Amino acid sequence: MATKKKAGKKKAAKKVTSKKTSLPFKPDVPPKPLNTSRTPEDAAVTAPATTAEVKAAYTAPAKPSASNVVDDPKATLQQFLLADLAQYTMEGSYSTTASKDVHLFYVGRDDVHDILKHVLSRVTVSLYLNMFGFDDDELNNILMQLALDPNITMLITLDKSQSGGVHEKALLEADQKYNLAAYNTHFVIGQSQTKQISHTKGFVADGRVACEGSTNWSDAGEGTFVVKGKPGGPNYKAQNNTQSVITDPDTIVRFQTELIAEHMIAKSQEAAAGAPIQKPVKTM
């Protein structure tokens, strides 16, 4: 079974005071062998960054909240039930007639930010993601830890029109410095088949849980709580958004297939544009 980084190995957390595009995590284990066609002349053109250089630019994330268990190797989605998320609703429970296959949550009412953290931080096998709006520090930190675990297969697709965002740049930097493909993580920025925006906002985690809806990953998009356990409070903002969580096997298979297709379309656009060969990181 795939494992995650143990909490004991983490350095003391420091409060994030500003957003940075630097890679926030260093790999624990070496990547799987990756065959590249680079020549010595290629390598001499742009020297890859060293792990020490990346570490020097690192700003530790704030201490994870209770719903973020990414550092607990025993926390997984293998026994996940939709009932696990009832704690994040305004009522704290579901109706007796609620479906066991899908539940719809509401930004500005339910704690959607913690729902996303609950699911994503328990990934141990695979994550297929296409996200239009991507501006959430804590979700980004979770993704970075997963991205540098070669035991987890990841396909990340982001929209081209949103690629100037701080977290998109962080992923680009991580890809360039660590060659994420060597860690079984595949990342691309692109558009739809007909060159329109890639507006999908969802993912499939471990082939067991799907999340999809109108929610962008941002404070206002998720309606991130500023008062513990409820909406409202100083500077609280919440868009009108929905977030569905699905465990229906047929929907999960079909959605994961669509996410792969969207990734491959964006990848073909990247290849047609002549994207540069990415160089793996040096360890010395």
C-alpha cells in the first residue's frame, strides 16, 4: 500500500505571510527511473536546479487543520463513506433519506473547504484532477506532497487562461525543477478540444471518490470559514457554488475516463506548441 510522509519528519511549521511560487516540499524518496533523450549538449544549455536551491526558496506552510491528515499514513479512502462528510454540513448530519452514492454541498452553508481537504489529504493511490480556478494555499500544499510521492499516480490538468496564477506557477516550477513525471505525476496546462477554456472543476481520488461542481479553489469560491464551524464573521466571502461528492462506481469510472481524455487533449496541444524537454533535478 502506498505510504505518505510521517509527521515526525516534518520541520517546525512557520506561518505563511505571503504567497510564493516556490516548491513547498522536498521529495522523501528517489524517483522511479525515467528514460530521457537529452544529450550532453542539451544539459549544458540550462543547468537544472539542485534540491538545495529549491529548499533555500522554501516557505513552510501553516500548520494543517484537523481535516487535513496528509501526514497520517493510516488515513486513507479505502473505507470512505459519504457519511464521513456529514460533520461538515450546517446540520452536522444527513437526512434519513439521503443518497449513499452522492451528496450535494453548498458554499456559504457547508464547510466545502474542509470537505475538499478531508478527501484530498487521504489519497494514497491516484488522483485525476482538472481544476479551472486554483488559488488555495492549503490544497496546493496537499497536492505538492502527493505529487512528490512516486507511489501515487497523478494527472493534473489546468486551464491555460488561468496559468498566470500563483499556484499554477508553483506547479510549473516544481515540474521544471523536479521533473514530476519521474515521480509518477503528470501535469499539463491547456484548453478544450475546440480551444475553449477547460472549465472542469473536479477530480477522482483513488478510484473511489469523485468530486465535481461549480466550486473554484479559492477562499471565496469555497466559502472558507473564518469563524470555527460556521459561515460568517469578519471579511467572510462566499460565492454561490455547489460541490458534489460521489461514490457511485459507474459515475466514477466515466468521470475518471473523461479527466484522462481532457488531460491527453491538453497534452497534445502542448506537444504541438513545441514544449521544451524538462530536466530532472540534481541531488548533489
